[in-house]
Amino acid sequence: MTSFLIRNATAIMTGLPGAAARATGSDIRVKAGVIAAVGNLAPEPGEQVHDATDCVVYPGWVNTHHHLFQTLQKGIPAGINLQLAPWLTAVPVAYRRFVNEDTLRLAATIGIAELLLSGCTTIADHHYAYWPDMSFDGSAILFEVAERFGVRFVLMRGGATKVREIDVNPPPEARPETLDGMLASIERDVARFHDPRGDAMRRIVMAPTTPTFSVHEHELPVIAAAARKLGIRLHSHLSEQDEYVTYCRDVHNCTPIEFVERNDWLGPDVFYAHLVKVTPPEVATLARTRTGMAHCPQSNCRLGSGVAPAAALFRQGGRVGLGVDGAGSNEAADMISEAHMAWLVHRTQYGAASVTVEDAIHWGTAGGADLLGLDRVGMIAPGMAADLMIYALDHPRYAGLHDPAIGPVAAGGQAHVKLGFCQGRVVVADGRIPGLDVHGMMVEARAAVSKMIV
């Protein structure tokens, strides 16, 4: 890996919260894939220099919750106006029959390309399309595609040991696994792919689809113990809509947070997607136990679920990251759109000062890296991995900005990545991904979708 200097940036956002959100100086030196210095720096002899004049530099975004296999399920008419429970039946469950080796590879390619062009360099994918006697290796395909793009990839290996009662006659591709089969498969994936280092390019997380609907209660402590023995984190969906709360009240006589707490599913190695329907006492429990939230505001709005109390959790010292969720419920599955929405949506309910742009950037970078245990990722500071996005403020949208540093998030829209790096390697150049045939990819996508329309 070469060394280089990013010079003359208009602003550098560090990914840190509060007063540390903005770096002092306009330059970043990278050596061997690691940030060596930040400040006002002179070029060293023979050093490659990247000019960042009229640009702002952010850490690469960290996406903490996605479903890449849904990338070919955008805007399905049968589900476009449904809330979560019926949408799950009409879209992800019904369309599981179209998940195969070819469509998974194509969906991952499109989804990662969209994320990367928004400036995302770390992708945590909650992939739960596993079933007994699968004819292909879904885990390997996802890591293969991510490696081709040069991004960090965290496989949050999902799955189920039971079928939801409302999913009558699900396709064979939605059949549940046995608990032993699921745990054995995850253990194999850990042996093949998991890297425990703080700047790992590959990670595995234990992630049954939901603790309430997808596995039996007696299995939850077993799953948690297995994950902790393997040294990996725990993730799932929780409290996304009122059905989660009603189910736990009716079946288990407790709240969802109380349910997972009594089954060893809270703690600093656990984070949940959504957490929309949690009460103030539950927020306090999450903060106290250091259990994290992967906040997915666009998908939650799209499905009519509500707004998760991410701001309240964060103000209590809790841990928050951002996730785009699946493209089947978020047709703009990129991190700039997600951060823009995270900045706006809380302000409608809790006031204009409830979430700052700096908060949204922190959640989407260092906050997300913290949830994933990547302690050398998500920040612009010496010693951190050189995951860097240089955004050119060359669109009329940014004209007139008094504070250019907030432009990509505050103005929203598609950002122009002048140069993007992951571990110091170029992954985006002038808004393009080197080697990616966008036209060919679009042709393939249209052909794949045409086969799904019945």
C-alpha cells in the first residue's frame, strides 16, 4: 500500500461526537493503509498528493444493518403500501423463492455499489436466507462480492428455527433450520471468515432473524452462549412495530426488552436493529447495559413503523449506529440518504436541537464501528484505518453553504465522491467504482426483475 497526503480540505469531519467532531487542519497523511497524521502538513519528498480543495473529508460510513438479498425487491407493488407484518409476508417471504446463487451475487453487487458510491466502506449485512440442504454457499458469495469491491464486510448470519404463524405455506427457501444445523454452520463461517482484529476486513456476527418470532425461547440462551464462546457479537431485529410488544405481552407477559434480558440477550456485545417501540424505561435499560441500536429511520418511515428513540438513547450515553435496512423497504439504500433522514426525522418530534449533523455523522461512522467491535475504524485520527471519503462540493446544491463541512448530510441527495479509500486503497474515483460495468449491471438487474414479475 502506498503512502499519500490529502491536502487542502475545506473541512475534515472526524466521526467523533461533540467538540471533537471537526479536525484542526486541512491535511491527512496515510501510510500503509493507516492514518499517520492529521493537521496542517507539508508534503514529504516523493509523497503522492491528492488535492482536496473545495472538498470535505469524512470517515467511510459504517452501515450496521442491511439485507443485500432484497436489492432486487425494490418497490414491489404488492408490498409498497403495507406495514411491516404483512409486508414481510408479501415481499421477503414470498420472494425467497427467487434467492439463488446468481440473484444473490447480483443483488449484493448492486447493493454494495450503491453503498460505496455514497461513501460507505463497512457493510454489516443481516443475511437470513438460509435453509436446509441449500445448493450454494451464500456466505461465501457475499464475502466474495465484498472483496471484489475492496470494502469491509460483516456477515450477520441470520436464520430461523421456526416459521411465523402468519406465513402460511412459505416457499421451500423459507424453511427453518434446526438449531444444531444453524450453530454448526455459523461455527464453520467463523473458522473460514472471522477476523477479530479492530480493522478486520471480514467479520461474523450471530444473528437469528428475530428473538421473538424466529427461534424458540429456550434456544436463545444457547445461541447467546455459543456466540460468546466463539468470540462474536449478537444481533437481531427487535421492537420494530407494535406487534413485537403485543406478542411479548400476550405470550411472555413482559416487554421485548425484558424478554431478551431474561434470555441473556443484552450487553455490550449485543445490538438490535430498529428498536422503534421501546419505552423510556427500556431506553434506560439499553443505555445501562450498553446494548446498541442500529437505527434505520428511512425503512421505519417507509413501513410506517415510527421513529426509534435514537436521540434519547444517545443522550443517555447509549450506543447508536445507522443502518439502511433492506432495499425492499428502503429504495434509497445509501448512507448519505440515511444520515440525512436521521438528522431530520427526530427534529420533527423533539425539536430542532435534538439531533445535529455531527450526531448523525457520528452514528453513521464511529458509532457504527463501535457496535461492530471495529475499534480502528470509523474515525479520522492517527492510528485509525484509512477509510476516507473526499466529497467534492461541486453541485449547485452546495452553493451558498455557510458551513461546507455539513454539506453532504444537510443538503442530502447523491454526493460526489472525488476519491474514496478503504484501508488506504482507492475504491471510488470521481464518482465511479473502478472496474464496475454499471450498464451491464443494470441490464442484468432488469432481466432478473422481469423473471420475478408474475
